[in-house]
Amino acid sequence: MHLRLLKKISWGIPTFYLNKNLVHFAAYKKHIGFYPNPNGIENFKEDLSKYKTSKGTVQFQYNEPIPYDLIRKIVEFRVQENKKEKENNIS
């Protein structure tokens, strides 16, 4: 999947944007915060079970490998979600 996502700062952190905010991320002292919104967490809760999560956030600790494939799946899910939402708003 190759898309041209806009990059911006939203809520004071780096954000990828496609029709609206897609995902956010930020580096902190002990972890990387990844913010795919609540649906992004809920739809992958089993895959994310080994990570600290909250309603719309997952934390990846620096001392563990970053799950790039899982992040890719979550982002692809959010892309489809944003596209469907835009289509529904046009109708």
C-alpha cells in the first residue's frame, strides 16, 4: 500500500493525516507512544495484549523490539476506516 499521507503536528506530536488524523506517535523517556485511536486499539487488542494500552494508546518500550508489522496492520486498518468514513460523509 502506497499512499501520500500528510505529515503534521497535532496535539503537539507528529501525526499522519488522511482526510483526518490517522495516527500519532511520540517518543518519551521510557517508551514510544503510538496513538491509532480507540478503534485501532480495539480491533487489534489480542495482538496488542503484551503491550501497555489504554483507550487510544499503546506504549512500545525501548528495551523490546518494535512490532513494525503490527503497526503496519493497524495503520492499514485506520486508512480503510478513514476512507470509509469519508465515503459515507459524501453520500
